[in-house]
Amino acid sequence: MNKTFLILTPLLVLLTTINLSAQQSNKSKSKDRFREKNLPGSVEVRNAASINGPGSDYAPAFLGTEYLVFISNSGRTGPLAGKKYFDNPSFDIYSTPLDANREPTLRGDFGSEELNSTLNEGPLCFSKNGDTIYATRNNMHKGVQKADASGKVRMKIYQAIRGKEDWVNVQELPFNNDSYSCVHPSLSTDGTTLYFASDMPGGFGGYDIYVCKKTGKGWSTPVNLGPKVNTAKNEVTPYINYSGKTLFFASNGHSDSFGGLDLYNANPENPEADIEHLKAPYNSEADDMGIIINEEGTFGYFASRRPEGHGEYDIYYFRGNSIDGFEKPEPNRIEILVTDGRTGQPIPGASIRILQPSDDGFISAQNDFYDVDLAPTPESTNSLSLRLVRKNADKLGDPDNYTNANGVALADFLMYRSYLVLASFDGYQTSERLYSVEPDKGGTLTLALYEEATCHRVTGTVATDKFRTRIASATLVFTHKESNQQVTAHTDENGEYELCLPLEGEYLLQAKREGFRTQNLTMSAVRSKSINNNIRMQPVDINAVDAEKAEALLARPVQDGYTLTIDKIHFEPGRTTLNQSAVRHLDALLELLQRYPEMEIDLTVHTDSRGDAKTNLNLSTERAKNAKAYLVYKGIEENRINADGKGESQLRNRCADGIPCSEAEHTLNNRIEVKVKKVGNTIKTP
């Protein structure tokens, strides 16, 4: 005898219990109030169009500073693509890398075979370090759906730990039950408090908000937040902010609702206090739910069913600082001591700069922190290494603070958040430390500065002899006559160079660049004196009516047939989605494609030999597709990019299967290679 199960989806648990007639009544009554509360210019809200599809996209969640993770039934990838198990495709977990401004880029797979199943996955959250996930999913045991006595497959909250290539040790939380649903987890920053929604018996209505604490024996018995928060209808999608002092949730049961589900916040430490109804444009006459906000309350995301969207539910991005009741986290006062590394004496007047790195080390909100560098590759002609080079401290703008007479500067840091602290002083090398505040950590950070090595500074430009067109990517070799010691440098995209020569005295200077005659010069390096050399180079052969334009084309950093290697990029093991490192390097390539709008490229992704060869080939192919999709999303015409993956078939070193190699040696093989098929004749000035 066949059994028919009603399989609850993450949205079905909400929508089947909303009283539609009451919703329409609320909408008609709230129309004027909605307009009154709309505050133009106080906050910017826009559709996160790059990740929304024709179905329902909702429940955004931050994964560190690098990713936005969300739930969707707008489309699947992989072997289950296009298959429908219910009236709609099932809900799965998706992710998008965030750019430097923490805005979404491209919709991509979450990359977890363990968590994405043939049933439904729903709202989730992560621990602060991103190593633990709490996720809503259909009740299942060993991959098989499990129904209650009435034939309903309920929703439960599961926990998993990040493994080397996937999430592992998936376990359901102890307060789950086969006869009711527990959904929409939100974890406090310190990992000790979990909020969620449930229709368990004893509540005030449909779904209520509950809280439980982590103890030495596991999670405590859930406690209902009471009648100020919960109503006879539904309260769902709780979100506890970074400070732990503001709890956001959605409800369709409070009297001041604009219509359907509206967003509210409450004081979790005093749930008996009055709640706050968020103003427009956070709330609308449609369903609004699942809000998440950054630490300072200046930007975030929520989901809405408002009619201007792309599908049923869309994710919206907002930026502003106008949420009533939002409490920022209390900062921790940190003492930064700067000393002379040799003597131990404090250094007064040292410059302090405080930056915020992303999870993979990139400075997430500093677009001007890096210079794009195209460095000639000595072992290969017509080959350049595309790198992001961090600027010197003195080129990062004004310092955040200076040390006092005792060599001390004060700074306010947030708990659990990482900071990159730079200390600099004239005559010393810049010192840096990655620092985060932990509960049992002291409040003093010491940075020792060491005197700079002897530097004979040399600057200059390399340009064409006749028209003074700057020549990019020219190689400069300085040979000290007495010791025969060599120093190599190259010009940047503006034809400029700057370096320190270690020895005083006479140098032979050789300037080289493909398409130009080699120049040989003699120069002297003098202690405490900056030398400026402006070098002129002659093209090997210019036979053109417009010689100036021909020289400009020849002086470009790249030519037809050049290969650009991006080998400082770091893909996460087993994942095809782009991370912050990949996005920032692709942004550098994007600048080049924008500067030369006729340029056409072959973009090839390579992996190291670790793992199965077929898996690596598929991995590299998907990464190449994602890289192309990102560049197309940023405005590059699709026909200008041919993307492919080669897996481990073209290793750069000896590290084939079975050969012991270091992590650094294996990493050298994980790269993107860009073959320039055509540059074209059009150049757009920056």
C-alpha cells in the first residue's frame, strides 16, 4: 500500500498558515501609513538582481566577510538540474562571493553534496569562524524522508562541521521532534545562544520564536520569548545581531503590520519590552522577512515578495543607518605599543593604520589597497605574471592614529573580529600584525620596528624615443660594476619604476622590452641621494602612416600572443565557486579588458595533482565557467572570452601523482592562465 506524504518546504511552513483575507485587510488599512513612514534618502534599498531567479530566493546569511549564502528554488545545478520532486523544484543552498563593498556578485552552488539533498534545505546560519553550520532541512534519517503520524515530513534544524572538502558529522539538534517543525536558526556571535522558530505545542499561535543556551551538557530546553514578541499568528526568521542586543524577526500577527509578514526588532535581554516595527522601505505591503545586518548596522540584506521583484521572493540589498532599536556592539579598547626592535625603546609619533582583512587575507573594503602589477616572467618570453601588490603604508592615505610620547596609541576593536594593524615610522621598515580580540586575550598589542636597510633610491620612466609614449612592462637590470650583483625591476602600466639599490657605486643599467631595441646605460648610486633616470627606447621596426599610434600600440603592457599567469589566486579545496581572492584577481583582469575593449582571451584554469584526475578536470572547468560568468556579469561581452579547464594535465613543476611535494609546490600549479588572442587597436584611457 502506497503512502502519500506532505513534505513541508521552508516557505510552506510560513505561507500555509498566513490568513490571506486578513492580509488583504491589513494591506488596505496600512497603505497610508506605509507612505507616511517612508523616509526618502534615509536608506537605499535595491534588488540583488544578480542572484535572484524566477522562483523564491530568500533567507540570506553571512559566511564570514567573503560570502552571502541563501536559499532558493529558482534553479539547480548538477545531475538533479531540471528535475522536480514537488510542484516546485526543491529548495537548496546557494552562495555568492561578495565584492570589496560586500555586495553580491554571481549566484553559485554552495558546493556541498552532504547538505544539499533531494528534499528541502532552508534558512541557516554559521558560527563566527565559519566552521559550524546550523541549517533547516526536511526530517530525514540516513537520506530517507521521515513523516509524522499524519503523513507530514516536518522541518528540523541540523548541525554540521566544516571538513576538508565538505561539511561532515551532520546531526540534528536535541529539541527537534518528528511531530512539529523547528526552523530558521540564528546563532549569537559568541556561539552560546541559538534563536529559532517552531510550531511546537505550548506556543501562542502558529510559529513562535524560541531561544536556547549551549551548556556543558549540550543545548538547553527551548524557551518561548513570550507574548510581546509572539502572537496568535506567525513569528519567523529570527536574526540576532553582532552585539547580541537586537533580535530581528518577521511577523504577520502584530497590529501595525503593513501587510503579510513584516520585519520587527526586540531586546532579547528583555523580551517583555516593547518591540520596534521597522519603517519603510524595509517593510512593504508584501511579505518582508529574513533580515541580516552587519556589525555597525550600516548595510545588510532581507527577502521580500514586493511586486517589482524578479520572482516569488527576492533578496534585497540595503545600505543606510536608520534602523530604530539597533544596538552596535561595545568596542574593546586596545593599547598598541610601537617599539624599536633593536633597543626595545618606544617610538613616539609612529603612524598606525587599521584595516579589516577578509577571511582569505584580502582587505575587504579597501579598493585602493592594491596595485595591479604585470611583471615580466624571466623564464618565458611574451609572458607576464598578473599580481595584486599591496601598497606601501605611506600610500594608504592618512593614518588612523599616532603613538604618543610613550609609544602608545589606542584603538577600539570588536570582539571576534580580525584586524590588520600597520605601524610605520620614517627610517624604519613597516611592521604589521593580524590581531583579533578574544575573551581571554590581553588588551595590548606590541609591534617592533626595525631600521631600514641601506637604500639608494632610483626612480624614473621608460618611454619611446620619438613621441615619449610610456612603455609598460619593460625589464630593467641593474648590475653593480664592482661586485657584479644584479637587481631586476620593471615598469608599471604607466611606464614608471621605483626601487632601492643595496650598494653604492657604479651600475650598468640595461632596459629591455619586446619590440624595442635594448638600451644600455651607466649610472651612479649615491648614499642619501635619490636618482631619477628617464630612459628612451627605440622601436625595432615602425612602418606606419601614423607612427605615433603605432608606438602607442607597441608600448602597451600586453601584445597579441602574450600569456598572463595569475598564480597568487587561492581557490578553496573542492569548491568551484569564486572567493574573495578570485574576485579581486579577476577584477584586475577586468580592468585590462575594459582598457582594451577589443581584447579577446582564452581563460584556462589549472589545478594541482592532488585528488582524482577526472574530478580535478571537472573542478577546473567549472571554475573557468564561473570566472567567465563573473567577467560577463561585470560587462564584458561573452564572445571575447573562451573559458576552459585543464585540471592537472599541465603541471608547472615535478609534482605529479605519487611525488611528495610541499604545499607551496602544489599551490604553484593552481592558477589561471590567460592567453591574449587579440588586443585590438582601441585603448580607453583610465
